[in-house]
Amino acid sequence: MLTYTALPLATIGIPMSTTPAQARFDAMYITSTALMQEVGVSRTAMLYARQRGWLPDAIVVNDGQLYIWERGPLQPYIDAWKLITGTRKKNAQGTAKA
């Protein structure tokens, strides 16, 4: 059995909720909107990645109006995505300065 340790949400830029239930939800799950904010990508990029199979299966809510993932299994994908987008942004900044 795998276990995951959640980071305090404030350390990754997600504000803490005022209710314990919301805090538990935020610690265990991440919505598509929160994922986009955390990684710094557009909704189109997130949907493209999901459709291409670059993200693990999501919990689909309201006929696809909202996608929710378990944070633990998604974290390696988030880390990789941040690394890729960060590298691209640094390369773009370096090209613009040259």
C-alpha cells in the first residue's frame, strides 16, 4: 500500500480554507483550476495534457465540467510539468534578452 505525505498547502501557494472539511479536501485532492494555477498553464494546455494521457485518470464531475485528481498520485506529474514549463520560460527569457 502506498502512502503519500501532503505538503502544507500554504507552502505551494494554495490558501488554506476556513473550514476543516475544505482543508481536508484541499489536502487530498486538487481541482483542474487549482492545477492550472499551481503549474501556471492555461485550461487548454491542461485539457490537452489530460486528453493525451499525460495525466493520471481524474475524477470527472458534472459531465466533465470539473476534473479532480488525488494529490499524491498526481504530484510527480505536477513536479515534471513545473520543471518543463520553468525551463521553457527561462529559455524564452534568455532569448528575449539576447
